[in-house]
Amino acid sequence: MDLKNKLRLGVCMSSSTCTNLKYNKAHIHRIFDKRLKKIDNEYLVSYVNMRKYPTILFVMAKIMEMNYT
């Protein structure tokens, strides 16, 4: 995974209610969001189509599956 995808995953994880992060989620989300806006123009300008990122979708699905079982 490149840096953009890692930051997208961080944004998804910090904004999800399924992750049990023991950190300040809002602060982490702001940091990842700010860095991603600097790097990726697509994230800055438009709504992101998450179907383009199957790895991130897979990881978030596994996190939700582990959380609810």
C-alpha cells in the first residue's frame, strides 16, 4: 500500500465506530485528513469512490466482522 491508501485507511478507521482505538479519534482523523488533502487532489476536490480501494474495503469489513462476532 502506498501512502495515500494508508492515510485513507487511517481516515476510515478513525471515523468508524467499529474500531476501538484508545486514542483521541477526532484528533487522529484531523491529522490524517490534513495530510491526505496535501497529497491527493482527488480526495480534496470530490467525493471519494471507495470501490476504487478494495484493500481498504476488505480491511474495514474484517474489522467490522471481528467487532460483531
